[in-house]
Amino acid sequence: MELQIKNISSEYAEQVIDLILTIQQKEFNIPITINDQPDLQQIEDFYIKAGGNFWGAFKNDELVGTIALVKFDESHGAIRKMFVKKEFRGKELGIAQKLLEVLISYCCTSGIKEIFLGTVSVLEAAQRFYERNGFRKIEKEKLPATFPLMSADNIFYALDLK
């Protein structure tokens, strides 16, 4: 079956939490819990109300990937919750690429001129993916003052859409 990418909200919270926590805790041994990520139980309030969005990639009705956008001021957004199940990663399926393209397209039609993201050093494949997509590594000090920092993040990227 075809891959479907669609806007998702809190009705998918359980699937989203299961997907993300499994990757964070079991695959990458990142010491993070659902209590550290209350946004996952409040998708509408945290992402959608302020002008961002949350997307899921589905294959045969199974959630296999996510990406979210936090719009944190008039022309800036932050990528959050970019995760793809291990067995669905890679260029062959291109799920991460499709998720990112949907987010960038949304930004371009929503007046967002620059997007930022934070990640952790252990996620090396993710860093290579962002760099291949034109993101440039920036120092933490270069982030906009209103950027929503996550405590675990120690590497930061920016992409100019102007």
C-alpha cells in the first residue's frame, strides 16, 4: 500500500507516544520519558493552535513516522518529533524525506521564513539527513531568543526558506 502522510492530532497520541518513546529509549538509550514531553499528549494545544502542525506517515494504517512544526514567532518555526520506525528508514522508502518536504511546503505557504531544530549528538544519521537537505549547523547562541529549547538537545541547525 501507498505511504500516506496526513495531519494528525491528539486522537493519535497513543500511537505517537509509542513510536517516539520506543525510538528514544530503546534504540538510542536517551533517558527521556513521556513526562519530559507533555506536548505529545497535547498536540492541538502545543503545535496546531499557534500555527504549527503535526504530521504522521502511515503505511497500511500503521503510524511509521512523525514530524512536527512549532511556530514560535511570526516567521520562524522549529522542527520537532522527527522520527521514523527503524524498519521503515532509508532512501528506498524516503519517508523522512517526504515528511520533511510536507513540513517545508507548509512553512512556505504559512509565511515561515526560517526553520530551526535541535538534536542530540548520538543521532548522527539524522544530522547527515538535515545537512543533505540544506540545513546548516549553528551555535546554540545563534538561535532566536524565542526558540523552544529541549533540554536534551546539544546540536542545532537552521534552514533559510527566503
